[in-house]
Amino acid sequence: MGFLKKLFGGGEPREYVDKYGIYFYVRCDNCGTIVKVRADRQHDLNSTDDGYEWHKTIVDNRCFRRMETVVHFDRSYNVTNAELSGGTYVTEAEFNSGQ
Ligand SMILES: [Zn+2]
């Protein structure tokens, strides 16, 4: 019992690190709801000549209006340009403080 516990339960609990996720916070222009959106580096980004591109239709859970976004990244996954129709990009702090 103690042995198994050492095997599987020992050590510090490892924090889950989402190394492929890039997170964005979008506020709906219509109702003000802030939506957290995840872009996956492996599956969601399309390669471009100088980096990557992400297309996404975002829908909040209050008014369900569609927000269309196109984000451009350089090869180091830094955002170089972000366009969004129907909403506004906000910071994580604004998301956490609840609008
Ligand atoms: Zn909305």
C-alpha cells in the first residue's frame, strides 16, 4: 500500500501546462460578454509565408452573435496582427474581473 502510494502518489502534484494553447479574450460588442478562446498551435494555426494565421468564429453564450477573427503570428507565435469583427480583444485581467 505504502509502496504503491509512493509509486503513483509521490512527489509534488504536477501542474498541467498547456504548451500548445494560446489564449485570447474577446468581448462581444453586442452584449458585453467576455469569451475565453483557445487556439491550438498544432491544430488550429495555418502556415503562412512568414508565420502563422488563425481563423476563428467565436460565439458567446449570451446573445450568440458571431464574431469573426483573423490573427497573424510570426514564427515564434507572437501576435503581429489581430482583426476581429463584432467584438473587441481584451486582457486576461479584464476577463478575470468579470467584464
Ligand atoms: Zn454577445
